[in-house]
Amino acid sequence: MLDRVRGLLDKHDSTFKRKEAMQHDDQNKFRRVSVTIGMFTAVFLACYLPCFVLQSIYFVLLFQRRPDLLKSSGFQRYAHLTFQFVFPIVNAAINPCLYLLRMPGYRKWVQGFTQSLHWPLTNSSGALHNASKAVDEI
């Protein structure tokens, strides 16, 4: 009888430990997801906030006199080019890097996809391809 009670207590204790471990894993996963969302949001704001500010300035200048700084065609050209095109392209370039760094499932998919590709870096006999396979096996 005592062994039976001890067995039930051990079973309850192991169940409690598993539940505690699952909660800890859930908290870590939630923290990781929160940091990832924060990183994507920060990159988006850093890249698109200057674009938004420049558009707001353009809109305000439709109704008011232009300041001397904005009369310069060089400023208008380079600010427009930088804020409207370069920063959004930088955002589009950074996002896949963040996916690779922060999302293990995406990273595994990309690794599997790139490994399944057959690169056309061989001659007609396939000598280079065969040599690279031999090196991989070593």
C-alpha cells in the first residue's frame, strides 16, 4: 500500500515537473517571439519613418512658403532618393536576414532548399560536381 502511494506521488511529482518545464519553454518561446516582433518593428520604423516625414514635409510645403534648405534641388533630389527608395530597399534586404537569424523553421527550410538545388557549375562530364561530392563525403 505504501509503495502504491509512493508511486502515485512520484507520478504526480514528475507530471508537475513536466508541466513546469513546459511553462518555462512557453515563456522562452513567448519572449523570443516578442523580441523578434520588436526587431521587425524597429527595422520597419527606422526605414519608413524618414519616408513618412519627408512626405509630410512635401505636403506641408504645398500650403506654405518653402524654407531655404528645401529650395536646394540637390537636397530635394538626394533626400527623395534616399528616403523614398534606398531605405525601403534596405528594409527589404534586412527582413530575410532577420528571418534567417530569428526563425529556426525558416532557416531549416532555406538550408534544405539550397541543398536540393543542383548548381550548373560543372562541365558536360560533371567532373566538378563529382569532385565536390567527394569532398563533402570526406
